[in-house]
Amino acid sequence: MGGRDATMVLLDENGIRCDGRKIDEPRRIMIKAGGLKNADGSAYIEFGDNKILVGVFGPRDVHPKHMSNTDTGILRVRYHMEPFSVGERKRPAPSRREIEISKVIKEALEPAVMLEKFPRTAVDVFIEVLQADGGTRCAALTAASVALADAGIPMRDMVAAIASGKVADTIILDVNNEEDQAGQADMPVGYMPSLKKITLLQLDGVLTPEEYKKCVDVGVKGCEIVYELQKKALHDKYFGNRKD
Amino acid sequence: MADKRKYVIPGDVITSGPFRPEQNVVLEGNNIIATAVGISEIYDDSVKVIPLTGKYLPKIDDLVIGKVVSHTSLSWELDINSCYIGFLPAQDVFGRDFSTHADELSSKLKTGDLVAARIANFDRTRDPLITISDRDLGKIDDGVLVKISTSKVPRLIGKKGSMIQMIENGTNAAVTIGQNGWVVVSCESAEGLSKAKKAIEMVNEKAHIANLTDLIQDMLDGKDES
Amino acid sequence: MTSVSVIDQLKRTQILELLEQGKRVDGRALDESREISIEINAIPKANGSARVYLGDTEVLCGVKIQPDKPFPDVGDKGMFMCTAELLPLSHPTVETGPPQAPVIELARVVDRGIRESHMVDVSQLVIEKDKSVVGVFADVVVIDYDGNLFDACSYAATAALLTSKTPTWEMVDDQPTVVEGGDKPLPVSTIPVSVTMGKIGNHIVVDPNGDEWDSMDSRITITTDSDGNIVALQKGGSDGFTQDEINQCGELSVKVGAKIREQLKSAQEESQ
């Protein structure tokens, strides 16, 4: 972190952003399904300079027993950043931010997972941020969805996520770290593309009612782009990238 | 007869209309949607998805391989590679008039022992009930445990057992396949054991390859390069 | 590991039978470690990093180097700290929550192995005596478990430190400020290498894999430096070693350590 460059141009006269992107252009995204040997399901994502690994276990027995639900399985999510993942070394203990993000991601996945058929069990999603660069919760949610599918957890839809935002009075897609720090608004969006439902939505910043609608729309369209990469990741692993 | 097979991931719309949703699909409005990564099949009146990943879901009468992970004075708990722990009551082994004595249980089965077992009962309100009281069941004294994906078990068995017979004949190994993806291989010769293990691992990794049977036959005959 | 994994008895019997014949299940010799794969700069934004694969065990170390306040009585020395964490996605038995004794032991043994070798000269890490020093943090996380975390974590931390780049700071208006163009390799003086040996029955095996780790009765981790001196040692597990076995382990740690040191040296050279 450290001193922000107050003179950094977030959007120049040609509509180019501080990292060379156009206003509706997401950063480079790479998603891989699988990779961990011991987890039941896993996924790895690179989203810009974000590097995030997700491991899933379950459905499995819940300990302590009193935490289990007799009618349905429960979903547990832990979002955790490594000490070396951010500019200034972070202490290993969970911060309030990590705890909040864990909850928000859990609630973004719950509409998709179908755990009624697994009473008294839990599905554990462990998210590890190895390197952070703005938009980690969206990248994490995207990878978590792939890891759950990789583990064979029944889901009625995938959940894809990306953040839209505003810099220099312009709505942009996929807010990076500098834009998050110095821009005017940051809106992470999580979306189920088949059921067309938004399951994660937060906002930091100031938007007029018109900008708000545009920002949501840009976010949803961005999620559809991300979804194609989730599909590719699963197809590459399970279908040898063949068509039907 | 199933027609129109498709590769699907969760959320994919398989078809719409008056079909009955079967395994791993769900009805949303008028659409039948896949809920698992796998291969969808549409029948005359129903739709299902064969999953390519996921834990073993116990089915009554399935043969499974289990590992004893703990016991009380009344029962053993078995890891059967499922979401639930298998429950093997002491009466199943000792008969109806056994008396509760912790020592007696570990005299028959200890933590870490492997058993060939059958699912006696299962519904989601309680853990699966296991039995080892048939002639072909019980503690496994000899062999090596190989773990494969549950979804690959049918491929390992083959049409009318053709694949597993080919492996057994080509190696003189005895193979016990658990529906839960755990497989026990035993063989007099170390070479036969190693070949049988390799063949099973090949099925697990290359189940989707068309000429897998030939590849495995070549490996068993010693004709492959590796 | 934080919980006991139940190893299947057939496997344990097989491991013992093979050891009686001088063999191991994966074909290795008793004094042979698994293939070690080191990927440096895995986390480009950190000052240094390394991902290490030891068989199916996978660990990642990231090094952060940043200004810090010195310890109260030690104003003329910088700070060095090495931690290790077992991530819950590495194995189904790993619990979340505050670290338990086995993980704390792992972290402290890895830290000691590097600290006692004086690999990082903390007297060179002072910006202004008593006011501002450089803190070097090597944080290791375990991503996948297949036995012998002691060595895997140690190699990752060592490789990350060997290939780290540190900025130079000077005091400007009483604040440590980065000097432009002052990036340089972290000054290191030796390459510590840890070698862990397990005792299964009466046999000593180097670099126990996951199954061997579950079967062993006790273990010992010995760290040597580039001069072949033994600088740190930890015995663990619930059985004992004879004096001869301890001596044998000392010799093995020097011999096996030397080979692995070559690999770490190559990683260091690759980064320069």
C-alpha cells in the first residue's frame, strides 16, 4: 500500500485505464479445475495479478455434532489471505475483513448448492489468497464455484463474479487495486448465469441512481464472460475439451 | 434407450418439456437443468446425468470396501469413502447374544482393518448400516488397497465383467471391487500385483479413451513403452 | 499432522515387510529422498518466494521484507522470523482455528534450522540503530500433504530467502524511505538444509512419505550448513533412538543434505 500517486491518471483522454485496459475490458483470467491431491475438489484462479487457490471437502461429517443440521447439509466458507499476499505483511490470524468476506461468499454460494439431500453433513470451502490485487472476493467466489463442481457437490447453477465500478465519472468493468483505492465506486457482483440471479452484491462509493443501474448491468455482463472461463476449466478437466 | 448424450456442468439446460427429472438434474420452470459435472441422457420420459465426480452415495446391497476408523462397545465405524460413516453393529459379527465388552470387538476387527462389506440399509436420516456376515465378506487379510473415482467403477468392471476379467487373467491377481471406488488387489507374484495395480490406475485415468481395452491388454502383455 | 490419520493395516504390513528386505513401497532406497521440485518467484509481488514439491507434498513460502521497529534491547540487529501454517485445504484432517502443538513445532523447527545457521545476517539489517531496522518474514504455507512437512517447508523458506530481493532504505525526516534503484539480493551467508528421517520398526528411512509418516514410530530432523556442520536438530514421535541410530542419522543428514544443497544453489543462481 503506502502513498497513493495522487496524479495517477485512472482514465485518459482515449478512454484507456491506468493499466492499459479499455473501460469494458476485464483483466487476464485463467481458471484451472482440480490440482490438489487431498481435497475432494479444488480450483485455482489467476485474475489479473490475483492468485487464489480453493479446496473443497465434503459432504462430510460435522464436528462438533451440535453444529450439524438434521434437515440439510451446511455450507462453511473460510476466506483467508497469506501473510505474503499483500503489500504489507499480514498477520496470519483472521482479520475482520476476512471474516466478513467469508460470510458474503458463503451467502453467494448457498442459493446455488443443493445440500438438502445430505442432512447432518457439511461442505467446507477453503479459500487461500496467495497474491492479492483488487477484486479478490470476486475471483475467490468464481474459483469456489468451480471447486464445488469439481468435488461433485450438487448445484443448480454456477456462480461467477467480477467487480464493476466507476473512475473519472465512467462506469468500468473489473476494478483493479489502483482503481479500488483511488476511484469513485467499486461494486463486486456475483451472478448465477442460468437462473439469472445476483447472489453477491456490495458497493463502496457514490453512484447516481442511473449510474447504479448501469454499474449492475456492466457487472452482470462481466459475470457472463467469467462464466465462460469456469465452463472451459471444467470442460478441460472432465471432457478433454471435446464438444458433445 | 438413451439418446442425445451431452457433456454438462451445473446449471446447463439439458432440455425442456414434459420429462421426469431423475438423478443429478432438477426442474426449474419448464427446463431440466444439470446439477453435476457429467454426461446427460434423455430417455423417453425421463432425464438424468451420470456424474463424473463426487463421493460414493450408498445404495442398499452394494459391495463396498471399508476401513475401520473407530469402535464403541457396540459397533465399529467404517470409512466407506462416502459422506457418511458406515455403521457395523457388533451383532453382525458376534451373533445376537454377544455381551458388551470392548476387548471382544477389537479381537475381531481393529482400527485400520479393511473389510469387504455390503450396505444393509441406508436412508438419509441415519448412517449407512453395514454387514459383513456373508460368505464372500469379512476382514481382508491380504492385498493392496487401490482407490479410484466412484464414477469409474462401471468401467473397471466392464460389460458383463469383461474388463476386470481381462485384468485378472492377465496377471493372476484376485481383485475385489467396491462400488465405493475402493479396490483390493492381491496376487502371489509381485509383478502380477504391480501390473494389476497399473491396469486399475489406467482405467481411473483414461476411462474416456475409446481403445482403453487394447491399451490395457498391451500393457499386460508387456507390449507398451512404459 | 494435527489429527491422527488411520492408516490401513495392509499398507502398514506391506511397508514393514518391504523394509525387512531393504526396500520401500515407492521403490526408493532407504537413504533416498523423493524428487524435489523448486519453483522460484511463484509470488512475484513478494520480495521472494518459492514453491516446493516433495513427492505430493506441496508448500509455498513468501518472503516479505519491510522496515520495522527493533526489539527493545537489540537496537543493532534486524528481525528475522519464519512461520509455517498448515492450510485446511491440504488434508481432510486439518482443522481451522488457532494452531495446535504439532504445527507450532513444525514452524519453530523450520525457523530454528534457518536461524541457527545464521543464514540471514541480522546485523546487516539495520537502517538506524535503535530506531528502525529491516524485518525479514518468511511465511510458509502447506498446500498439499504427503508426509515430511519439516523438510518441504525448510526447502521452501531457504529457496525463497536465497532468491529474495530487498530494497535499500535510508532515513528521511525520521522515516525509513526506499532508495530508488537500491534493490539487491538479500545478504545470505550459508545454505541450511534439513533432512528428516523416520524410524519404522528398526529401520531408518530418509524423507518419509505420507504412508510412511503414518507408520513410523519416531523421527528426527537434522539441519546442516554449507560447511557440513550440524546446526539444528529435533527428535519427535513416541519411540526412542539408540545412540548408534542417532549417529547414523547425523551422517545421513550430511550426505543427503549435500545433494539437496546443490539443488538449492542452482535455484539461487537461476535468480541472479
